[in-house]
Amino acid sequence: ANSYIESCDDDGDAASQLTACLGIGFEALKNCAWSTFDKLLFALNAKITDDYNICQGASGFIDSIKEPSVWSMVAEHFYKNLSELEKTKETANFTRNYKRDRISNILIQALQNAGRSDEALTVCETEARITGSWQRLVTNLIEQKKLDQAKLAAEEGLNSLGDKYGGVTNFLKETLANLAEMKGDYSSLLLLKQEDFLTHPNLSSFEALLAAAVKNKNRDEMRTWALNFLQTGKAPAKSAMKEPFQPIGRYHHKEFPYYQILIDIAEKEKRTEDLWFLYKQAIKATKYFRGHSQVAGAIKDLYPEEAIKIWCALAENQIAHTSPSAYATAVSYFREAKSLYQKTAREKEWLEYIANISETNKRKSRFIKELRGLTGEKLL
């Protein structure tokens, strides 16, 4: 089944049909003459070798087995499998880690179902240092209310992974922040949010930083500090930081002022005049600024004429791409401009402008067809 799905291109139809077929087999598994251990092992091995989630029928059978003694036998079997995998010559790469994690996931499940939770945690700890599966270890420790150990594991994981595996490191950082907040350690919470903002500056990390600063009663100080970083790229040591920030990681922004995020923040705080000033600075300094439509939407009430100019420029740029999707996008921008022309009692000016656009691009039949949906002109 795996091989067949890999070779066909049918938008998942084959996988859906194979799942239904295999479901019949797993129904039969319940009634065959094998021992419960052999049935369970068959279902678990099916899940391990399933690359496309087509063995969904195995899950119901696996969940139905409650006997700790059977699960204990399964655990011993997969202990052996994991031990044999250690003898392979594969290096510590993604493929090896993927294989180990699949087997160790089953081993951990078996140990937990067998009432051997301490052993399951030991496996989590051992495998985290081999495959980098720190998220699984920390999650299990938290589920068992071992919060101090979870904190230590998250810190070790971050030190071990460094810049690799952004999703896992983000989880570990967020976990440390949550644990610090639960303990009322607001200084550590703020430090984590500072580091996150500096490494991944965006509106979300900025707001999370301010939320942590509120708990430390220094929101205004942190807001000024963060905005200064976005303007200059410099972050002197503040709060719990011991050293000034040193840019690290492939995600760190290199050019300042960081106009896009400054504009995001100004929009969120409804500082329209500041936003408009930042935008004018950005288009002078930034060759590939992409937030034009966002700015037009933000300034349309205070500066309608400027918003019209932006939307019309965006629309005309899309027309130049000469593709159906670009034409549709252009008309969506014209629709915004039309609304403002009407709102400012400039209907005649709008009609003259759009008539000129139609005449200039009359040979682009697909565009004219799209435009008629906006102008209301009947199709002949």
C-alpha cells in the first residue's frame, strides 16, 4: 500500500480506499485465533510501518487492549527492537532518529499501559539525548506533575539543540515561560520573552513581552526598550538580562529600522499618524516593502487620498503581470479605491479614472471581463 500510494497521483483517493480495505482486515484481527499478544504486536507493527495513516483501523484494536501483562510483553519486545537498532551503522541523522522515535513511541506507550511509568520516563530521557526528542520528554514530565524536572529537561534541550529544529525549541521556550509564570517567577518569564522578541521580532512576540512586563510592573520601560531595538537593532541589557543582545540564528533581522513590525505595532495601537510617517520612511529606505495594502487600510479614514493612491498603484502593478489571478487581485484593489472615491463624494473622478484604465488595457480581455464585475457594465 505504501509503495502504491507513492507512485500514484490521485489527490488521496487511493489512500482513502486502501484505508477502508485495511479496516476490514483489522476487524478480522479481533476474531482470529492468535493470542492477544500476537494480535497486538501485529497492529502495532502495522502502525510503525504505516507512512500514510492508512492503518487507522489498528488504533481501535490497540486501544481495546487493557491487560498490563500483555503490554509488559510488548514492552520487552520493543526494548529488544530498540537495542537492535543501536547496532546499525546509520549515523545520527533524520532517518535514524525517525526510526528510533517510532519504535520508542510504542515502547513508551507499552510501558505506561503496563504500569511501568518510571521506566517510560527513563526511555524518554535516554532517547531525548539520542534523537533530540525533548518535546516528548518535557510533555511527559508535565503530565506527571514533575515540573522541576520538566524545567531542567527543557533547559537541557535548548542547550543541546541550539539553533536546530525551530518548532521544538519554540515549544521548549514557551514551556519554560509557562512554568516560570506558574511559579510566580516573573523575572525569568520576562527574560524569556525578551529573548524570544529579540530572536523573532514580530507583533506577537512584542505583545507577549509587554504582557510579561505588566507582571513585572515595568511595561513602559520594556515598550521603550523594544521599540528602540526595532529602530536601531541595539538591545542593551535590561531587566534580568546580564549581557547586551548579540544577534544569533538564521531568523534574526539584519536591517534596521524594522519598518514592517513598527508599522504593525502602530496599527495595533491605532497610532495612524505615526504609521503614515513610518510608511513614508519605509518606502524611501526599503526596496521590497510589502505592507502597502495594510497601510492603505489603516490610513483610509485619516488620509483617504493617500489610501486611494496606494490602492490604485497596487492595482496597476497587478495588471502589468498579465495573468488571470493578478487581474482578480487588481480588481479587489480597485474596489477599495472605488469605496473611498464614493465616500469622499468623488464619483465623477472615479468614473473618469476607471474609464481611462479600461481604455488603456482594452486589449486585455480577461482583465476587462474582471473589471466589468466591478463597474457593473453588462457583458454583450
